[in-house]
Amino acid sequence: MSELSEKFEAMVNYVQTAEGEFKPSNDLQLRMYGLFKQATQGDVSGRKPGITNFVGRAKYSAWEAVNGMSAEDAMQAYIDEVEALKSKHG
């Protein structure tokens, strides 16, 4: 596993287990979701959820927004987002 992959996994674990004041905005959560999916699964696939599936549609759109980004770039962008958020909340 590369150093970038290890750091990415550590950040994903941090986000999944964070407690206290670590509360990213909905927009940031969606951006991080899109970056995570791009880093782990590549370009968006499948059909876009229907108009009444607000959450599924928002997630799909967030992933679609980073379509074409390399896995490495998506990992680095995810790491950067988490580090910026961590620095705001100590």
C-alpha cells in the first residue's frame, strides 16, 4: 500500500470515528463522499436516482462532480479537506 493510500485510509477512519465538534457541513459531507467514491471506485456508474430520492440523488451528483479525477488526486483532495476541517476544530 502506498503512503498516500495509507494516509487516505487513516483519514477515512478518522472521519468515521470522529466525535465532538467534528461536524462538516452537508455540502462538505457530499464533497467528501464524492471524493471517497472516486478514490475507491473510479468514475460514477449506474443510473442517477429518481427525483424523489433526494439523498441518493445528492450523493450521485457529488460523485458525478469529480468524474474523471484520478484516484490519487481524489485521495489527496479528501485528505486536504479533512486536514483543513481538523485544523478549524483543533
